[in-house]
Amino acid sequence: MELGELREIIKLLKEEGLSEITVWEGERRVTVRQEGPGVASGEAPVVIDTVRNKAAGATAVSAPLVGTFYRRPSPDAEPFVEEGAQVEPGDTLCIIEAMKVMNEIKAESAGRLRQALVEDGEAVEYGQPLFLFEPT
Amino acid sequence: MTFHKVLVANRGEIALRVIEACRESSLESVALYSEADAAMPYLRLASESLCIGPADPTRSYLSIPAVMSAAEVAGAEAIHPGYGFLAENPHFVEVCEEHGLVFIGPDSRVMKLVGNKLAAREKAASVGVPVLPGAAVPTDEKKLRAAAERIGYPLFVKAVFGGGGRGMRPVQSADGLTDAVVAARAEAQRACGDPGLYLEQAVTNPRHVEVQVLGDRTGRVIHLGERECSIQRRHQKLIEEAPAPHLDEVLRKDLHRAALATAHTLGYQNAGTVEFVLDNDGGFYFIEMNARIQVEHPVSEVIVGVNLVKEQICLARSGALAISQEALDSRGHAIECRINAEDPTRGFLPSCGRIEIDELPSGNGVRLDTHLHNGMEVSPHYDSLLAKVIAWGRDREEARTRMYTALERFRIRGVATTRSLMQEIVSHPAFRDERLGTDFLDNLTT
């Protein structure tokens, strides 16, 4: 997590008057907590996962259909998009196989791939987040 | 055919019902849901659940690729279609067969045959089951008029691939014939995907009685008695009961025999229903066969003591009936009232909103089949059925009074429902005195 993102989270915590925000990024977890007047104690912490966290500056690409997720065109090929790589609208991001049909999922906007959220060959549901992109 | 994991390709109370039956049959279940149904509590009861699409049913529950893909990724070996959605779609059954999935219902050949209402009529007639005078609608206007004259008015224009009131128009006299055919053809094309029509003589204020059957792959067919379904609104059933009240015992046996003969000649497998209309002179006529588990199946279950959804699963697994006709017996009387999210005071307009539950019926002889939960959003995307209240009694009168109390305890807020109308019907002298016919509701409101 970059310093700028952390600042954004702290800003959000103050603006919304929350007592705690936890951000998950894969295995890493960052919790920002504030104590003081006006903050009710004993409430459940507000957990904002990275997928929906606009403050972290990332947008998610979700599965448009249910099926099997593939990050690469064939088992021994390189992934369509490596983490950190730049994509342009129309670039293929992955394949979702449904009923023996390989559906290529394409980028709708430009961005840099921060993280792939699903492992190769995993089943995905409709609406399940697949990638996190930083818009460019 | 052996299977261990069943995909539940439906939503609401019937999805819950199938999940329960899977658990009781020691089978794993996979529940499917659209984004609108993500909070349904019954999803927890399934072994696993998968989101297959947005609220729009054409992109979720009705999408064959989405359902099949979910079956594949979840490793399901069988599919229970429930009722509605893909339940009677012969193409879906074919796709299941091509993918080596067990469709819990009849095979695609039977599904095609039963789906063609005109062909099913002819099949039934071929084994001596009475059908009403009828004919395919000819394209030529002159021939159409002649065919209608031969059949006689009033008559119905019906969709060949319709059923359940879809693409159906009543015609009182020759004046309305052409308009009815044009309107029915457009509706048949839109709702059934085929413009084919036929004419069938109409019976004035008939009773609707249907017979529940179970068939296996060896050609054996048994029946689980009949259900009275005469209380309807625009061909949509509102109240069903079993057994049918004040039916002549000879007629009752004739209906059962006719249902068995029809199912047998169609080569019917799994659970199905043979529908008849009864006229006021003791005559009965085959109308259509429904190749699915029906909404009103609980009234038969309650009096016969057979779990029909479990039997469906059992039949799909073993291919042979485990119960014999002789072992079946019926006990008492059961009534079902459908509680729909519709406003009877505003022309049965569907009512949407967020449900708050104050009280739900329960207790001796009361069964409630529902997916209702506090905070549930009733969405405009789906059928308005919220709950089925089923009351059992030693006789019809006990079931009827028990139903009235159960309905009184059905108290929810947030949407308009048909609850009060149901109470009005079951407490009406005509209903109490078993004066039943499909015009019942019209006579009540005028």
C-alpha cells in the first residue's frame, strides 16, 4: 500500500466519523483506528475490502458470467496481463469458459493491473471481482 | 442413474422445497441465484450456492448457458428445474441430455410431445379419453369459420405450444373469431415462441380437476388422486384442494383411469399432472398434461403422505417406482391458498416492497411453504407468489375453518397481498357449500 492511499483512508475515517477501517490486500491487512469523543465504542468495526474501496484508487473488473476463469490463452502461455502492466480498452484480460465456449473478457477502460484476485482455473460467479485496476 | 449433487435451477419457495428434499435424500445441492436473490436465507441450506446473473430472469434463471455453466463448475450431476422458468423447455432438457446431466423430469421426447397441446389431445383421444371438439386453426379465413361452426360457440382459441392460459382467447360468437385469432397468434408467438393455434369448445363455468401421476422408465404409471383447481382468476389458480369435493365416485375413478391411460400412452416419466374440465352434466374432458411438479402439489402430499419432490429425485435415480398403487391411501382433506404480492382492490396489480413479518401461521394441520423473510425485497422481476398456506383437516369443513384461522394469522406488511381475498373466498357460503366453478371469482366480485 502506498502512503498516498493510507492518507486517503485516514481522511475517509475522519470524514465519515468512523472508529475503524480495515483494508485487505491479498494477505496484507491494514487497520486504521481512531479513538475519542463522538465515536461509539463497542460497535462492530467497519471493514471495507479493497474491491469497493474507491479511496484506495482501484477499480474492480467483475465476471460478466458464471464459468471457469483462465488468465492465459493456453496452460503454458504467459498471462494475458501481468501485474503492473498497462491495458487499453479492448485488450483481452482473461477467458471465462462456459459450456465449452471460451469467452474472452476485454478491458472497457485503460488502466494498470494492480492485482489479479482469482487463481487460474478457478470457478467464478456472476459479479465476482476478478482484477483490480488503477485507472490511467 | 446415480448422482450425488443436484443443481436447483429455480428460486423462491420451490427452490427451498427442492433443497430440503435433497437433504432428506442425502444428496448435495447447488443453489443458483440472481443478484436480486443474494440475501435469500434458503441459500444457506444448500451445500453451495452460485450467483449466475443479474435480476433480469432472461439473463439468470432463464439463461440456459448460465445454468449449464453453473452446473459444470459446481460439478452437479443432476438438475431439478422446479416449476416455471426452464421446467418445461424441451430444448433445455435436450441440452441437459447432451451434457450428460440427469434432468429430474420427463425426457426430451416426452417433453416435446406434452408441450404440443394439440398432439397431446390427439394422443389422449386415441386411447379413448374424452376430449372436447377441437381443430387446428386453418390459415384460410373461410375454413376457419367453417371449423368454428362445426365446433360450436362459445369456444377457446388456444396456443399449440401454450398451456396455463398463455396465448388463450375466449370467443363467444362468430363476430369475435377473427380478432381473437389475430390476438392469440401474436401472444402465442411472443409467449410460446410459436404462432400455432387450435380451437377447442368451451364449457360454461366448468370445474377444473387434475390428477397427479408418477411414471417410471419401465412404463408403469400410478396416480395420487385428484385436485380441485376451480377457484381461478384469468386461468391462474388461486385455491386448490384435495380430494375434489362432491365428486361422484364413479366419475372420480373414471378420471383416475383416464389420467393413467393418457400418461401411459404418452410414455410419461416422473411427476406430472393430467388436467380435465368437468361440465355440469357429469362429463369430463382432457385439456392438457403438465410435465412438471406443480405449485399446488402439497395438497396431494398432505393427504396421501408422499413427498412428491423426493419421489421425483428417487425416480430419476432408480428409474423404477418404489411405491405401488395398492399401497397408496388418502386421509382427510387439504386446501391450499396462494398468497400473492398482488392488490385485489386494484385489479390484482403486482405489489413490490420490503416485507415486514408480524405473524405467520403454524400449528396443527397447517403447512406453510414459503421463502418469506423479514426485510425481503419483493422484486418486479419474478412471479408474485409469496407463500402457500396449506390446511389439513379430517374433513373439508375442518380444513376450511383451520384455513380461515391460518389466514388470519398470516400478517405481513410492506406489500399488498391476496390474503383478505382468500379469507373472503373460504368463508363464502358458495365455497362452503362446494358450489365450485371457474367463474367463482367473477360471481364473487360482481
